[in-house]
Amino acid sequence: MTSTVGAAAVSMPSSEAEAVAAVTEQPYATVLAGGTLLVPQHTLGQVAVERAVWLGRAEIDGISRSNGRMTVGAAAPLAACAGLDAPVGPCSANIGDNEVKAQATIGGNICSPAPYGDLRGPLLALGAILRWADPGGAHTGDVADFVAAGGARPGVLLLDMAFEVPEAGSFVALRRHHTQSLTALAVSAVRHTGGTVTIAATGAAPDACRLRTAETVLADGGSIADAAAASVSDADPYDDALASAAYRRRVLPVYVGRALEQLGA
Amino acid sequence: MELTVNSVSRTVRSAPLTSLLTVLREELDITSPKAGCESGGCGACTVLVDGQPRRSCLTALCTLDGSEVVTVEGLGTPEDLSRVQQAFIHHYAAQCGFCSDGMVVAATAYINGGGSDDAGAIREALAGHFCRCTGYVKILEAVAAAARGDELDTGTTASSANNTYVKISEGGQT
């Protein structure tokens, strides 16, 4: 239901612990990070906000690398992630323009379903572990676990995501003309330490998905072309304003092939 | 909440989640930031926040306490236009003008940040700013001219085609 609101109370925590407490206490708070999705929805009366928590001072925007493991705070702006290795870096760079990237956060993108949520694909391919808090306590899991638990909603605060730095990564996205900044389809591929290759896509199904059949074909010694052809069986193409299901089905193998070639699989 | 807008301290009373665009236009009567798409997609509402270009339609008021906001009204005056404003006039980089304020602000941030006249870099800096009239060529030329430090005469119009100059007062076309 669409409803408008008046003046929502906004708290501004100065630490992670304060932020968790502020978001999870009743009435549950809506999280405001970069605001690139929430503020226009609020302006247009598409979202009701009783209480909000702004993360700008909560110090959960750090990016660190230690012992081969990368940790990215949920409030890190996309611009700060754009220089990271593939697939996270190129995917972050592919979202929005410079002004949007400077403001939008990696956590906000992950919390937003299609046609946003671009980073869900790279993080699935990386096997990234997300850390979040809700009124039931602290949780960890991958992107699919976070979504299955209900994803972003009042009372839930995504804190950070961590992943092993892979041997190599790649990211390819379907490019559109300049008036359309949303990405219709993208493929991320990762070669982990030891040689295992994992592949994930956004835009091939209503939510980001692993392309496990294609991964198995590769692991069994199949060619890139074989793996690319097999990827369609992992997809659930759909129609929306960005692309038709038929088009998605047609281009997915092309982009899987490009991602694997870029990876040097 | 206290804001400095175009070098003037202002106390604003809008609700915390109100967009900066709404605050500027509705509460402070500063109308150069345009309400285009109101979802961050067109760039017409761009202003400088602490020197950085920001989409005012995406920016909640509560995130700005103590910030310095600059709009086109703060860049120059009719008697003393900023360099980018002069370049937009000299290169005739506007038709309907709806996108111009955001373009001028973004270009100002680009040049203040040391941006050059490199066409690719200018395109990247202005990406996300949509113009439905000019075809962008004259806008890019204007920003490049301002970045180079070209001599800019707002009484004449530069030609894209052969870089000749035509006196506006003579009504000439190139």
C-alpha cells in the first residue's frame, strides 16, 4: 500500500553497536545510508518511514584486506569499491554515474532487489559471507541466506561482507544506450585458490543466481563454449522493462562465455 | 538544522528525510536545481555539497547538518558570471536550459578538481546529466574551453563547425 508520512525521527549513531541498537529497537527503524533509493521513494510517498537511522557516522564504511581476506563495510560508497579487483570493482564501477557512485553504498545495493542489487552476483560468485543484525540477534550467511531471511526491511541492518581474495575474477555486463543506466544482465566469474571456478549472474533470473551447471561442465573438463551453452539451464529468464525473457535467454551464454574468457578459464 | 547555502547561513525547518532539492526549491526559494526525474537519473538537480557534486533529489536533509551547499545562484552573478557560465554562453551550450544548472555545477566541480579539456574525461564527469536539446556537442565544447582557460566573450558565439566567431548583435548564423 502506498502511504505518505510526515516527519520521521532520524537517529545518527556513531558506532556499529549504536547502529544495531538503534535499528533493532521498536518501532523498528528504516536504514538510511546513501539515500539514493530511499529518499526518492520517500519524496514520492512510496514508502512509509516511522523512524530512520542514518549510517553516515556509524563507522561501518571501512574496506580492509587481511590474510587474503577482504572485508567491505556496508556503508562503503560504490566509488570506494570501484577500484577493487574483479568482480566487485568493475561491478561497482558499472553502477550509476560518478555522482550516484559517490553517494550510493555497497550495502544499499545488496539490499535492493532487481533491477538493482547488481553486487549480489559478484558476491555469490565469490562465496562472500554477509554479516547482519536483526531483532533476533547477529547473523551470517551468503547473499542467498540474507535474501531468504527476508532481506532488507525495518529492523534489519546489513553490517559488512567478507570474502577470500580469489586468484582471478571477471565481470561482464550487458551495455545499454546512455539513457538507461540499469543493467539488464551481468555475469561474474571467479577462479578460487586451487582452481575451482564459480559463476553467477544478475538479470538471468528474478534474483541473482549461481550458474552451477556451467560450473560443473567446466570442472568436468568442458570447454568455455560448453559451459556457456549449459548456463541457460540454470537461468529463469523473465520479462521486464529492461529486456525480454527471450533476449535474456539468448544473451546469457554469450556473456558467460565472455566472462570465462576474461577469467582465462 | 543549519546549512550554509551560497555563503549565507540558513536555518531550515523541513522534516529530516526531506530531499535537499525540496528544501532548496520549496523552503528557500532557490530554483536553479530543477526537479526533473526526482530519482537521481537526470542530473538536473545537481548542487555542490562541501565542494562535491551531489544529486539534491537523492540527498536527505538530515545528512547535511553544517554542510556548505552551492547552487548556480552562488557561482556567479549576472554582472560577474563564473568562468563556466561564461563558457556556456560563449559556446551557446543551452537551448531550453532545464539541464543547464546541473551541467554548470557538475562542470564547475570537474574544473575545480583539476579537470582538463580531455573530451573523454569531460564526458565521464558529466555522465548522468541528460540534455534533450543540444546533442551535447556545445556543452562539451564549453566545458573544454573553460578547462583550457580560453578567452571567453559572452557577446559573441563560438562556432562548433569552424571555430569562427559571430557577433550576436549582428544576428549572424554560422
